[in-house]
Amino acid sequence: MNRLLADTPTATPADVVLDVAELRAGYAGIPVLRGVNLALHEGEAIGIVGHNGMGKSTLLKTIVGLVPATAGRVSIDSLEVTRLPAHERSRLGIGYVPQGRGIMPGLTALENLRLGWTADSGDTEQAALERVLDTLPRLNSVLDRKGGSLSGGEQQILALGRALMPAPWLLLLDEPSEGIQPSIVQEIGEILANLRKREKLSLIIVEQNLDLVLDVADRIVVMERGQIEREMPIGSIHSGGLSELLGMGAARMTRDSRPAARAAAKTPPPGPRPAHGSTASATLPAPRRSDPQAASRPASQPVSQPVSQPVSRPAPAARQPSPANTRRGEPMAKVKRPTHQQLGKIVESLHMSMSDAEISEYLEVIDGTLGAYDTLAGMPDHLPQVRYPRTPGYRPSPAENPLGAWAAKTEVKGAPYGPLAGRTIALKDNICLAGVPMMNGASTLEGYVPDVDATLVTRILDAGGTIVGKAVCEHFCLSGGSHTSSSGPVHNPYKMGYAAGGSSSGSGALVAAGDADMAIGGDQGGSIRIPASWCGLVGMKATHGLVPYTGVMPIEATIDHAGPMTTTVADNALLLEVIAGEDGLDPRQVNVRTDKYTAALGKGAAGLRIGVLTEAFELDSCEPDVVEKVRESAERLRRLGAIVEEVSVPMHLDGAAVWAPIALEGLTAQMMHGNGMGFNWKGMYTTSLLDAHANWRARANELSRTLKLSMMVGQYFISEYRGHFYAKAQNVARLLRVAYDDALSRYDMLLMPTLPMKATPLPPQDAPLALWCQRGFEMLTNTQPFDVTGHPAISVPCGMSGGLPIGMMLVAKHYNESILYRAAHAFEQSGDWRDF
């Protein structure tokens, strides 16, 4: 490495606040960082420049923990953080402004700022707001405006303000001038220069606008091919270094100098960093040197209430006009252009052969086509508004989370009145709740914060409900057990050490334990009904498409379902009334028919025709006590006046064989290769989730064993059989639906055990692969066929055995949820199911 640092003082170990050593990282096995070494000194600012695709943004993401290091070390203030997750690194006093800004377009500027505050930052929320608004006076006039209505420059300043809310001492900025008018680029440069001078802020800025780098940085670092090729102090830029730097084409500079601005950026030799916890507006906290383990402990502070008093808004500072002869650097291209090497790999992946000269010709022609992408990149995304304020909440401590069921606690209050007023609701952690972190059970998604509310979230809040947090779910929802989440197992509230059922494991445990009145789960193979059965709840998997899936992370669109989990049938019917119906954004919804489900309550079971599905009781995995309790429940319904008869649907036993290709090949194509969204459908794509989930390729070794197994099978049949069995399964699924519909032409509903067995013991973390996967899939036989056919199915608790609940499942014709609620309510009202 060529270092031109002769006039830079040698740093002592105590002076180095960020040390990156031989850092390597990449995506999907493709290396991007190839042994980066970088030291940031206390109070110093470094500008990183280079071609597109050279690893600049990846370096920042790896430092903050959004991309895992494959080798090397990252140390912050002498504390090695290479293996710490992103949320724990952020508590060390690091602020990060990502490329593209990442603000919440549906929230006001004030609400966006509040999302950045944390209870352990040293400031109260009010003090943090006043400090940031004093630093960024432009925000005072836009606090009440939605983030999506702001200009690009205003959004960038808002993103900077959000990063400053927790009072960081180290700030990382990724392309802050991208797509911004020149006057605001100059303003950002002045803001950063003043922050450095006033608050001894250490800073790394990735930029292609060299003017901005010169305004802010002490030192320039040039990256090429994932390595730092040269470094130089700013002084050398004006003594011949500039031509060498610009010869790389890494950055642009369109003016000679701005000495006043650069003088402001240069600070005297920094003194000690202010102590953590100071609330003065001119100080920023340092990492907690005295307690290096603090970063690895989850926060336990309760979520703050929204600020009730008006925020003091200083008058905007007078704007100084830019000098007439000042010309700003052009904003960088909106999308990266492929390199010759990249296009060569694409050609190869498309099974084509081309010479280097042909590839070069295509590179020239392709640039015109990319202009359309440039235009689209400059347009705001079209996403539903986020209408209710909230704070990001916190991850509860083990003492506050004994079942391991909470992913995050928060409080989002809905309308002051409505059918759900006074009710608390937990959301499965695959459901987008804007501003609140979402993991979907997977470490590879950690650090993602949604920017939209799922449709069902908005409907709950509009109905007066209060959302109290996110419930742990299994790793990308790929387990019927409750042992695969990256956060750890979820315990059955009736018996510790036993499964709560998955994949909506936390939703089931929290409602059964009384920590939430209601919950929303998801169901692709039984994931609402399994935890409902094992936790003694009412769980409804409604007709496919009845509940909009918009804003919920998909697995496979033809089997995706979301629905209510409650302690009573009445609550379940009420919650379904609130969330059901078309939203115009979900392709799963075609000719949806809703009903007044609560009107079915209290009508009794007399006259209902119930077919007891013979095959569902004859599975090899059926436990005798489960069979006995469910058959007793059928007799109870007979005594309530229902007509109860045996009915055979032989094809029921083929349901698992039809489900497997659809689920396994489908999830491999849509959820994994398609980054959750896939292609070829109209509706609302959660683009921020797509971008965040794409990171799984860099961390594929962290995927759960049940997901790895599913992907291996899915990819094998996609690769070797061209997706033939997926297509055939979808065809045969129509026959399976006809088989059930034929039985339902003679009966109002079918009755069977929800699951063939009671809750099973949680396997140890070092369990053999066979046991681990068995505990994930062994219970699905009766539930999975109805995800394929889309029939509504409800699980109702019908007894206890060995201290564990047992569930009975009722299945009806499409959009006939009301008759299920009628039967389930009559059964529930006949006594306490725990005594049945």
C-alpha cells in the first residue's frame, strides 16, 4: 500500500478509536473486501473515494455489522466488535447514515427523529430533539411534514438528524450528496465541519463528490478492488496529489478551493472525548470503556412515551448565499454501471459466450438503457402512509421475557375509539411495523427496520387497537417446532422445556401467557394452528387471500396466510372482522368475500352437519390421548344438536405430497432467490425488506437447519427437474381441493385433530440433524393440505392431557368462516375446555 502520510502525526494506541485490520467480507461467497486495513484517530475525518463497486459501502456496512466479516477484525475504542450484531455495535456510540437515506416516508420528520432516540443515549428524548434541531435548523420548518414529501436534500438532513439523536461520537455517512441539489450539499459540508469543530466528532464519509470530502475530511483514502490502494492528507491534494487521485476516475471536483469551509473542518488536536451520559448539547458520548460487556447486554429500559410538550423550535439560522463563482460537483449516477468483469459473469450465467471485444461493445450500448433506471432511482417509492406515531421499542431482558417469546416490546396506540379499543395485540415478527426492528427469526435479517406498516397493522390501529410488540417466530418461519429462531427457543407456557409450536411460536406463547390480548400469526403449513393447538388458543387460518398479506414477509404466495390468534372464539371473530378484506395491493386476493363474523356467535350448533374426517385420525403419528379427546369433542358437538358422521377423503393422506414441492421449491424461488418478493405480480413490494433480506447470501451459513434442508430439496428439484414437480403439484392441488369440496357439499364442516400429537420436548441445541428437523416438521400432516387448497380452518382447544393442551380443527368451504365460528363458539360455551 502506498501511504503518503509524512505530515500526519503518528497515532498512539489510545488515539485510535476505530481499527480495521485485514477485514474481508462479501456477498453470496463473492469477496468484496479483500483485506482492508484502516485506522481512524480521535477527532479525525476520513473521506473514502473510489469507483463504483470497489467496496466502499460494504466497508461501512461491515463496520456497523450489517454485513458480516468473513475474516479480519473491527475494534471500536479498543473493544473488538467483529462478531457483535449491529444493534449492539450501535450502542457503542456509532451513528450511521446509509446510502439512500432510509427515512420513513409515511412518518413526519419529527416522528422520524424520535425513531433515532434510545433510552441509554444519555439525553432525554426532549433534550435530544432540541440538540438536533439546534444543529440542523432547516428541520424546524418541516417537522410536521411527512418524510416522503421532503426534497432529497431535506431527507438527507433528516437522516443525518436521526443518526445524531442518540448523540454518537463516531459518524459514518454513505454517499450523502447522492441526488441532492448543490446548495444543500454545501450546507451538509458546513454542518459536518461545524460538528467536528464543536463536538470533536470522528467521521468517515464515503463520497464521489470530492468537493464535499475536501470540506470535511483530514485524510482521503482511495479504494480499488476491495482494498485501500493509497491514502493522502488533504494538504497533498493541493500540491500535486489531486491529479493522481482524479486520474482514477474515483471522484469529481469542479471548483478550485473553498478555503473558508475547509478551514472550519480542520480542528485543533482533539482532547479527551466527553464522558458518556452528558446531556449538554455540545457533547457526545463515548463507548463505555469501564464496562466493555455492556454492549452485549440487551436494553431493558421501557419504551419512551411520545413527547407530550411542544418541541422548542429555534428560528432557522440565516442562510448565507453561495458565492456566485462556486460550482458544486455533479451528483453521482443514480445506478452503478456494470464493469467489464461483471458483465462477463452475467453473460456466462446466461449460458452465452462472448469475446472481450463483444462485451465492451455491449457495455457501450447498455449505458443508454440504464438511463431509465437512473430516472426511476430518482423517484420516490410509492408506499402506503404510516399514520400512527411510535418509538422503536426495545429488546426485553431475559427476566422480562421468560418464555423467550418477545422479539421487541413497543407501544403503538391506534385510534382513540373503535372495536379494538383497549385491546393489546402482538405481531408475529415477519409483519412490518414501521420503525420497529424486524428479524423474522433470522440473524441474517437483524438490523432491518421496516419503513411501512402492513395493511393489517393499519387496520388494527384504525380500529383502536394498541400494538405492544413483535413476537418471536421461527427462522424465516420454516418450522412447526419452536426451537429454530436465532434468538433462541420459545417455551410452551404450560410446560417449560416443551415446544410452543411454530412458526408463530411467540404469538402463541404471549397470548396464552396473558402478555397480549390477541396476536397475529402467519400460516403456510400450519403455523397459526400449530401454536394454537399446543398453547390452548383459538387460531384461524382463514380462506387464502381473505386477510391481506401486504407488508408481511412471504414464503410462497400461493400458500401464504395471516390470521388471528386469541384465547376466545369471540375475540378471534372480532379480530378477523377488523383485518379481513381486499386492500388492492395483494395479488392473493381475488373476489374476496367478507362477513360479519361476530354475528355467528351464540347461534348454537343445532342442525350443523359435521363430517369427522376418518383419515386424519389414522396417522401413524397420532397419539391415543389426542384421538380420544378429539372424538369426545365430536360427541360433545353431537350432544349440542349437531349431526355428526364419519366421512372419508382418501386424498387427505396425499396432502403432504402435494404441499412439499409447492412449499419447498416455491420458498427457494420466491423467499430466497427472489429476496422475498419474487416477480410477475402487481401490488405493493416492500423494497426495503427486499434489499435487507438479499443479504442472506453473505450469511448463508447462519440459516437454520430446517431452512437449509428445505432449500436443498427445493433447489435440487428446480435445477434437475426444471420446476416440473412444482408445476404438477399446483395442478394436483386443484384435485385435492375438489376432494374436500365434495365432502363439504354434504357437510358444513370437517372435524379432525389439529395435530396428531401434543407439544414435544424442545431438542437441545446440539441435537442430531435428524431430530432437529423431525421436531420441525413431524406435526404438519393435518394442517398443511389446507394451506394448499386455501380452505378456512380453525383450531379450538378441546382438552388437556399430561398437562398439555390438545386442539380440534374444523374446516369449511371457502369464505365460510362464519359457520366455523358458530360451531367453535357453541363448543367453547359448553364448558371449560381444560376440564373436557
